[in-house]
Amino acid sequence: MSAVNILNRVKEIEKEIQIKQNLAMSYRQIAEGLQSPKYSDIPKSPNRKREPMADALNKAMDLENEVKELEKEIVSVKSTIFHVIQLVENKEQQLILLERYIHEQPWNNIIKKINYCRSRVFELHNDAIVSFYRAYDNFGLERTSVDSSGR
């Protein structure tokens, strides 16, 4: 994954999680709203389709499992971002990157915390992004050398 994509990946995953959670909730509501099964003495074909309630519950459970996997991916991506941010030398840039991409703070909160004017914070952010990209490239090299050495 490139440095450009990694900072945006967390928001993409969060959107995907929200969509899947909403779908799972809808499937559960469908399953709960269906009528109870009707029993009769008439034999049924063994090839008939499963009950709609079971299908809806299975789909909901599948989506919930996908959400769990996406949550694991968020932890992994945030961990990578955090480690790369630590490689950025400028502490103000680190703070901006941490607040924006790890803590997901809005710009107004970051501006208040750093106590700089808006334009200065955006200038620092632009510099921080450049530093992040450089650090990410170095992080990739470090990880490759560590992975190839068997550690």
C-alpha cells in the first residue's frame, strides 16, 4: 500500500464497516419481522429453498464476520500509520498527523490544541505529509530488511 493510500484507508474501512453494519441490522430486522414457520403433515421436497428467516440471519452473520475482519484491518493500518508517524522527526508535524489520522480530530480541534493560526496548521500539515511519505518509504525498506532476515 502506498503512503498516499494508507492515510485515507482508515476512513474507507470505517465507511465500509458502517455500510455492512447497517445491512446486517436490516437483515436481522427482516428475520425478526418474518412470520413463524408453519408446520404441516404434508411432506416437503428436500430440495426446497431454506426458510427466508434463516437466509436473512445467515446473511447478517456473514456481514458481522466481515465487519470483524475489517476492524482487525483498521487496527493494523492504524498501527502502521502510528509507527511511521513516530519516524517523522518534527514533533509538531507528529502531533498534527497523530491528531488528524489516529485520533481523527477535526481541524478546529487541532488548531486549538496547537494554538497556531489555521494557515500555519495547514502549512505544517502539508510539510507533515511530505515527511510522512519519506518516513513511509524508509519504513517499507526497514520492514523489508527485517522480513528478509527472518525476524
